[in-house]
Amino acid sequence: MQITEVKLHSVRLPLIRPFTTSFGTQKVRSAIIVEVHAQATNATGNPTEVVGWGECVALADPLYSPEYTEGARQMMIRYLLPALFAYQDRHGAVTAETVGHSMRAVVGHPMAKSALEMAVLDAQLRARGESFAQYLGATVDRVPSGVSVGIQNSIPELIDTVAEYVEEGYQRVKLKIQPGWDIAPVAAVRERFGPDLLLQVDANAAFTLADAALLRKLDTFDLLLIEQPLGEADLRQHAELATLMSTPMCLDESIVSAEAAADAIAMKAAAVINIKPGRVGGYLEARRIHDVARANGVAVWCGGMLETGLGRAANAALAGLPGFTLPGDISASGRFYETDLTEPFVLDGGYITVPTGPGLGVEPIPEILRELTTDLNAVAAGA
């Protein structure tokens, strides 16, 4: 496949309600939507022009990770796209399987790299009439949907919010926690909704090992897992904390590659792994992490980054792989947005349907993309 042009759409999607975690509050989702134009060969061996779509999940500010939206846009323009086009010039073509290799000289920036790989893979699969789910190896046509509940202003407000999502049919609830908003909200939710609610917590690295005595109090609430209580680099400390708690330890920010996943598993720092494709550099690396975890009997689930319908479609396909045994953060579009970029994903009996069309199986609605775009950069091959 030969890429002829890449367009980067900077978009802003207002959230239905603010989403607060231990590292800040989001009211608007800023994202880079990647549009790849390419010449490819279709399933019958004939040349065709195709468009593929990707999404960069970096946040507006470098709080969850070192990457941020504007930085990712500049990184793609100044370094990653030139590297991709240079590889194409040398080899005559680019495939999704070679995108990562083409950009290997650039250190870091997995979210920016993931967005480009996603768009190239989408174009490649659309050309040959194959879906993301087929390509990745999904074995189901729908995936159980969980919801992530941000830090609220009060416990009564938290109870009302969780009740709303339970009523909508979400199969699992994840509560964001931080120092000062930890034991009491979890206790209140468990008491209100009882033992049958699948419940887990996510600290986004807000605690230290010195908080072990506090965190151990969470063991009384029969949680599915505790997600990333300690710092990203604290594998040894997570392994030690895991010996002190009966709640399964889940890693998110610490898992940046299949190698990191293997290390965490070997150190017994992770009984569960949250796989976020953008964080690890793309869906191909995400599948490798799934394979490593499954080979070691470690459960995985698909985390969310407030994706638009594009990222939601790809995540649903990934979560259809057999090792994804826990409900992920693949919620309905209406969880975050009044208007999504694509046709909205809806909750159906607690499940999200895995798209079956070519590539992602969805694409941006042109007039909505235009309305939400604040900036547009076009980079042509050979420019």
C-alpha cells in the first residue's frame, strides 16, 4: 500500500459531564483524528484508492502520560510522518505491520505512533474487505460493557451517578479514587448496590507504598481488582503491595509494552492487566500483550481513554479476543458525548456490538467532523 496524503484533524468534543480523576478534570475531549489516503490492492487484486482513520488518545495536558494533544500533532508532522514516508520511499510500500518499524528511531510517543498505525491498518483492511475484529482474532460479536465513574463532589452524588449507570445496564462499575476519596465512597457504593455489583477501583498512580495500610481496607469490599495504585515505575512496590492485599493487583500505566507486561507478570506485580492500545503504541502491540498475558494465565481487559466512535470501534474489536475475560471500559457513546464523530455506539443488554464492516466498520460523519475540527494539517507524500 502506498500512502499519498495524511490529514490531521484537531477536534474538540464537549463532555456531557466533567470527568474527574486523581490527575485532573476533563470537560472537553481534545483529540487528533488521522485520515490516511492511500493506493492499495483490493481483495480481487485490483488497484483501489482507500481512506483509513485513526485516533490519537493523548489528553490535552501531559498528566496521564508525557504525551499531550498538541505535542502529538507536532510529533506526527515533524518526525513520525517524515519517517513513515522515508520508509515508503525506500521500500515502495507501507503496511500496518511495518509502521512501528518505520518509526523506531523516534524514542517514545506511543500514542502518536498508535494513531498512525491505526489509520494505516484501517485503510489496509478496508482495501481487502476485512474487519478489525477478523484481523485481530476476535471470537465474539459483542463485548460486555463497563463504565468508569469519576471522582464526584459528594457521596450522595456518587450514589446517584452509579445508580444511573446500573439502571442503563452497565455490567461493571469502576470508581476513580485518590487520597481522601478512597474507602468511604467504595464502602457507600458496595452498601447501596450490594455484593452482586461487579466493582473495581482505579487510583491512577495516586498512592505510595506507605499507604498500604489504608489500601488494605479495600479488601473488605470484594473488588474485582485495584488498578494502578502506585507509580508507573513502581513494579517492585506493586509486587510487594500485592502480597499485602487480597484484592487482585491490576496494572495500567506501568504496562507500556509486551516486554513490560512480561516483567510485571514475572515479578508477580500484576494479576490483571489493563490494555490500552494508545498507551502501548498500537493495536498490534496490544495483541502481543494479550498473547503474553493469556499464555501466563493472567486476565486482561480493555481500558478507555474517552475515545470517539473510531477508537471505540477498534477497542471493541480488540476486546473480542479470547483473553479479555473481564468487562472493559467500552461504554456507549452517550456515556461521554451528546454527539459522537461516528454513528453512536449504544448499550444493548449490557453489551457493545463489535463492528463487522471492513476496517473499523465505522467512519466519521463528514459534517460532524467539520463542525468539531478546530485545525487541519495535510501532509502529502514527497512534500
